[in-house]
Amino acid sequence: MYLTNFFSEKKDFKGYNKKRIRSLIKEISKLERKKLVFINCIFCSDNYLLEINKKYLQHNDYTDVITFDHKESAENIEGDIYISIDRVKENAKKYKENEEKELIRVITHGTLHLIGYKDKTKKEKDIMTQKENKYISLYKKP
């Protein structure tokens, strides 16, 4: 059994389909040959995520996603994905993308971090982007 939980700092945020996101995360874990134990998706504001970024990562800038990996075994996926809804909306405008697809990109990116992918070097970023594009294409529309 696996869990993908959704939490929101702002009670009014409802811009996602839990069932389809859960299905996508399950498919990513299967294709990456990892055991999905739990992922908590926490939707929040820019300011909320900025405070987390300052406190835990000592970065003083806005970001769209921060992950905290809680796994005790390399074959598991266990962690938290904090997502700035403000950044998702802003990035969607910036990249001329719809908000749902940008949200799925950020959730996929966070899931890949929890699996173990990094994005510090150009090579790592290229691999991450390639994986993101592959998995975003699996997201099922109704």
C-alpha cells in the first residue's frame, strides 16, 4: 500500500485532480523501479515556501518546489514535496503553459528528487528535464 496525501496552506486551493496525480506518481515509481511508501504534497504560498527555504536550506529566494526526503532505504520513495502555487501560476504565464501542466511538472520534478535525481549540474538538469518530459506525457486527461 502507498499513500499520496495532499495538504494546502490556503484552504481555497483546489486546482488539481488527486486521483490522476496519484496515478501518475504511482506510474513514475513503477517505471523507476522504486517502492512508493508515501509522498505528501503540500501546496503553499511563495512566502510560506520562502521561509522554509531560508530556515532549512539557507537560501533567500523564491522557488517553485522543495523536497524533503524521509526514506530509510534506497529502493523506497518517502518524502514531502512543498509546492508554491504562486510560482506555479507565475511560471505557467512565463512559459505560456497552462497551470495544470505546470503543476504536474513541479510534482513530477519533486517526485524525481525523492527518487534520487539531482539537478545541480548541466548533465543532471538535462537528465531531470528528459525524465520530466517523459513522465508528464503519461499524465492522463479525463
